[in-house]
Amino acid sequence: DSGVTQTPKHLITATGQRVTLRCSPRSGDLSVYWYQQSLDQGLQFLIQYYNGEERAKGNILERFSAQQFPDLHSELNLSSLELGDSALYFCASSTSGRRTGELFFGEGSRLTVL
Amino acid sequence: ILNVEQSPQSLHVQEGDSTNFTCSFPSSNFYALHWYRWETAKSPEALFVMTLNGDEKKKGRISATLNTKEGYSYLYIKGSQPEDSATYLCAFNPRSNDYKLSFGAGTTVTVRA
């Protein structure tokens, strides 16, 4: 158990809908990362937050948005869902914003868009 | 897009044999290299974070080396066991204000008993 909690674990929804994925980092971790893993793809970096502020942005679609709240939990909002958004979404946390800090991954939220 | 490549994509190893595989990354812009193990139905777990050229790290039967000048890292598994079966991911941090950690596609290791 990494200490990172993601909910929901599984989610099935229809095209055009909007969903919110939630992540609670390990106690004391200030950085939260979001990654997407689609079929036959590696982990694709979406976005990173550090202590409530956006620190780095990857190839995150405009239909997607995220934020980190004062209690350090984070939410990833996916809207106008398309079939291609079906993927496993991972949240990871690290102690600080240092780039040498190892990431602790949650178990992921598997999104299926029908 | 940072080009982090891992090879081979997959390999099969007999129990007790040793094996190794490669992670390649841009050599001109290096800050840190991470290795993670990802077992089926679980989440990735950190093995090593390496920052210095020539660095060698070891955890049990697994070890890694780093060559930042030529842009590669090797992961070694000595005396493979069935529990070593997993996908091994490397991830690269560039030297810049860019905090993205870019992952390779992974090497999937299957250890046959």
C-alpha cells in the first residue's frame, strides 16, 4: 500500500459525459502528479501540482482540467468524454517538488467510455 | 516530447538466470533517472532514483547503472525468481525548469519456473 488513494477504482460512462477522479496523496506529500495509460501506451504525463500550484503540464487535453486543494488532495476533471479517453488514470505523490523524489502511485482509476 | 526508450519490449527468463535491459534517454539534458517496477494488477513502485554519472544502485538482486554521457541506464536482475515478473519502467527528468517525469514504455519480464 503506497498510501496514495484514488477514487473511484472503476468508472463506466458514456461519450459526452463529464467525470471527476479524486486523489489523496500520502500524508505529508506536497506534490501530486497525474498520468494516463491508454491501451498499448506507456504512462503519459498529464499535469503536476505542488502545494496547490500547477508546476508542470504535459499533453493534457483542453477538455481535461485539474486542481489541488488546500488539504492537498487533487481532482482530475474530464469533460466531453470521447471513446479514446478510456484509460487507466494514475495519481502519484512525492514528498517535495524535487525532481529526485521518487513517486508513490495510487492504484489507478480505470475509466471506460462507451 | 522527451524520447525515453526501453529495450527490449519484453523478455522471458528461466528461473535462476540473470538478465538485463536498457533505458535510453537524451544525454544532452539530464537531471535524474528513475526506475519503477510495475506488477500486474498493482501500481508502479519505485526501485531507484539516480542522478550521478557512473551511479550504481542495488536493492536485493536488482541493480542499476547510469551513464549520463551516453544517455543510458541498465537494470540487472541476478538469479531471476518468478516474483521478479513485472514491467520495469524508467523515467527521465531533464535538466531545466521542466518538472515533467517522462516514462518509457517499459520492459516486461516473465520469469519461467
